[in-house]
Amino acid sequence: MSVERARGYLSRFGMDDKIITFKESSATVELAAKAAGTEPARIAKTLSFTGKENPILIVTAGDTKIDNAKFKHFFGIKAHMIPFGEVETLTGHAPGGVCPFGVKEGVKVYLDISMKRFETMFPAAGEENNAIELTPDELEKYTDNEGWIDVCKGWQPEA
């Protein structure tokens, strides 16, 4: 079970008991927002892309979209989502539960700055009805990430 992979990873930080299990699916931004009782923008969606050598996960706010020009400038390649049927094999988590916790070795995790405008957000935690509420600092601390990047559009940073 993918949630057990995430739980095992988060247990290293004493955060495994913070995983929330919803009675309903939280597999999409809209469903997750409804389940968590929050606005869709505060759902931290994890998008999976093919990389030059390894898969790339980008965790971003729920109200954003990948800006293809920014993506290509940062990564040096066009943005190509991992095909649905290959996501779990390549990342360790199935679609609907893809998260930055306990990913397979070699997967690169990046955090988009679009999430920094929120006090807390809700990334998935391994399965389509799990999440965890974290601050941006906690998300950075509790993920093996490559750092904060700016590759999204559809939101405006605070002035």
C-alpha cells in the first residue's frame, strides 16, 4: 500500500500520526479540498513528469498550472507528464495519491513557490483518501527535495 510507504517515510520524523484518512476520495484537487474543508488552492498537488534521467515530482498549489516555458528553462526539457499507467512504477505512488513522501530512489522532488503564500497546505499521503496538513517549512523539512522553484502560472505572488 502506498500510504504505508508514505507513513514509513514520515515516521522517521515522528509525523506518521499526522496523516489524515478521509472517508471520501481526495484524488483530485476539488475532491481533496472538499474532504479537507478548505479552498482548492491549499491542496498541494504533486505532479509527475519524465526527466532527462529520473522522474521529476513538482509539488504545487492546487490553483496553478505548469508554465511550459518556465519548466523548459529550468529543466532544459519540455514538460511531459508520466503516462498514467507508469506513475506508480516510476514514483512509488499511484495516481490520486502521488506525494513527495517515500518516493522511489532517484525520483527528484521540487517544491513550487506558489505554496509559500499559505500558512498550511494539504499534500496527499500515498493514497487517494489520505493527506497531511503541513506548513511550507514543514513540507521542505519533511521531504527529500531539490529546493524551491518557480515553474507555475495561474496565481499571483503577494506584493
